[in-house]
Amino acid sequence: MSQFKKQNKKESNKSIIDEKYINGVVLSFDFKTSELKKYYSKKSPTGAYSRIRTYLKNNGFIHLGDSDYMNEKIDDIITSVLLTKFASNNKWFPLCVKKIHVSPNVERLDTSEEIKLLIDDDFKLQKEKEYNEN
């Protein structure tokens, strides 16, 4: 294969990879609670979530809920750099991470309204009555 074809193939693959992240990234993570108690704070392990939330928001991420964040302006490589920087400044982070997923930001479909149409009113009333009796 000629050098020109190799170069074009590399550039073609690069544009496909970059194209995947044209709308940014979605970042999801979770911690091991037992490890947070050991390495972050025994009294306030959940403080770690607000610590990374602040960092991510300061770096352009939008908090979607739970441990899910979105940034429409960066790709997976910049996200990795940001996470590496956070980890180097927060020694507890690599010890406590259970999972970190970085995915391309694609169209989000909220199906919660369709699911709410399936609410069984009799079941709901029964459970509310039981809850209020206790």
C-alpha cells in the first residue's frame, strides 16, 4: 500500500472517530462505597460525589442526574485528560472508582411519560394506604 493510501486511510479513520463525538460526550461513573469510606471519608463518603460534580461542572459538564454528566463541546480524549487530572489531584479517586463510561452523546429519548401511562391506579392507592397506615 502506498504511503499516500496509508495516510488517507489514517485520516479517514480519524474523521470517523472524531465524527462519533461531534455532539460531545456522556460520562457515567460509580464508586465503591466501602472504598470511599476507607480512602475518602469514613464520616461522609458521599461527599466524593459532590467533589467530582463540582469539578465536572467547572469543566463544562451538565449534571443529568445521579452520576451522569454531559458535555456537548468535548470528545473522549479531552474527557480522559480531565479525568486523569482529577485523579492526580484526588488520590482517593482511582482507589474508589467502580466504573467510568464515556460514550458519544447521541439523541436522548425520555420515555418516562410513556411509562407513566402504565401506572395501575388501584395498586398505587393500595400502596399509599399501606404506607400511611405505618
